Amino acid sequence: MKEETPVEDLGELDASAESENRDGADAVVPEAEGHKVTPEEVEEALAEADLDRELDALQSEFEELNDRHLRLAAEFTNYRRRADAESLAVWGRAQADLVRRFLDVLDDLQRVSGLDPAEESVTVQSIVEGIDLVERKFLRALQDVGAEVVDPEEGDPFDPGTMEAMLRMPTDDPERDDCVAQVFQKGYVVDGNLVRPARVGVFKAD
């Protein structure tokens, strides 16, 4: 036989259920005394909670990206230092190779300069031939490192990119205007880079 719940107990059950429902709403939005929480306020509170979670996620992502940026910056700094050190090493080896190429020329030049004209076996002709040999060897060494001689001839057009005008020489011939009149010093170009311009005199028409 089913037991009946006393009327007093039913009132207590209704009060308990109402209290539980009210506590669930209070977990989202605190209910002020005399104020009933509306659905809009609950929705607003939930949206604020979502925004807080998104903000925390963005903050965590920012910190991760910042840490990655710092690591990349440190790696790039180390790479640049290694690259600079390697460039200096390559430059040093290139200079050593260049000096090595001219050592033979220097040896020949020192042998020629050490000749004693007082000896019967040493003649002016032998000294001149020795100097010519040194010059040819020196030019060959320059060609080996990619050097080109800028040696314009009289009448060639003046090229400001490879020549330097040391003086102007007047001329009555307009066709010779801005042409090379005389070469005072040869110029040199290495791999397209002007090492020294050829120094020349230039015709200028009056």
C-alpha cells in the first residue's frame, strides 16, 4: 500500500526544490535581494565568461609566440655571427692567395735588383731583359686574379667610368673633342670593380 506524504512534508519539498533552482542561477549571476535574475542577465554573464576564456587563450598564445620570436632572434644573431666569421675567413684566405701569387714576382724582382753592374757578366741588356720578365710575370699574376688593364689609346673616347681627366688639351678639331690625348697612368678593373682609373689628358675643342 502506497504511503501518503503529509501536507507539511510537501511544503518542505517544494521549498527545497525552489532553493536548488535559485542556487543554480546564483552560480551564474548573483541575485540581489529583491531582484530576480532575468534570462538576459544570465546570457550576458555566460558571454563574459566566454570572453574571459578567450582572453586567457589569447594571452597564452601571445606568450608562446613571443617566446618563439625571442628564440628566432637569438638563432638569427648566432647565424649572423657565424656568417661574419666565415666571410672574414674567406677574405683572409683570398688575401693570402693573392700574396702567394705575387711572391714569385717579388723573388724575380729582388734577383734583378741584386745584380751588380760592376761584374762583367752583368750588362744593361741583361738588366732590361730581367725587368721585362718581371713585368710579364706580374701582368700574368694580375690576369690570374681577374684583373683587366685599362690602357686607352690616343683618340679613344673619354670614358668617365674608367678614366680620370688630369688635364685638358685644347684642339681646333671638333671630332677630337672629349677624346684621349695622352695616357699618364694605366687603370685596372677586377671582376667589374674599378680598382684605379686610367689617368689621361683629354682634348677639349675651343
